[in-house]
Amino acid sequence: MQEHRAIKVVLRNLDGQYLAGHQGAWTFADEGKDARVFDYVADRIPEQLETLECQHGLVLIAVAVDPRDRYEVCDRCGQHVMSLKTFFDGTQYLCPECRQKGSG
């Protein structure tokens, strides 16, 4: 079985803004530090980008994240957290605070 090697990307619109937020509350931000980070393969980015363009006319471009700058984004609060400190519960990435809130 071939191991999946994560390629982290951020998405930018044609104005250079970064996709930020989370599902149900997407927005665009001028600063890269506010961008939502995606896994290119696991999040099916090529398919998602094609769907957005075909159905909504929204053109987004995937930009690879420098491996030295890899942070995950908590799916609950949107906080950027070092990958080693995040917890994946099978459906979402959680920062230490949200993980603790969820288990208590």
C-alpha cells in the first residue's frame, strides 16, 4: 500500500486574496497567515476547484505551502496550530483547547 504524502496548499482568488474560515463561514483574507490550509489529495482540491468554477464561476488557485511553514487550522475555532499539536478525530482537526472542550 502506498503511503499518502500530504501536500499542503492554500487557495487564492484572482485578486490574490486567500480563502479563510471554515465550511459554512468561508471568507477571503489579504494575509496568508489567515488562510485555511488544505491537504491537496485528501481534500480533493482539483475536483473542488473544478466544481467551484463550473457551478459558481469562482476561480481559485492552489498554492503549495512551504513545508517549513506547515500549520493546521482547527476546524472548530479556526486557530492556526503547529501540526504536532493538532489532533485529528477522524473527521476534523482540533487544537488542544477544542480537543479538551470536546472531551469534557
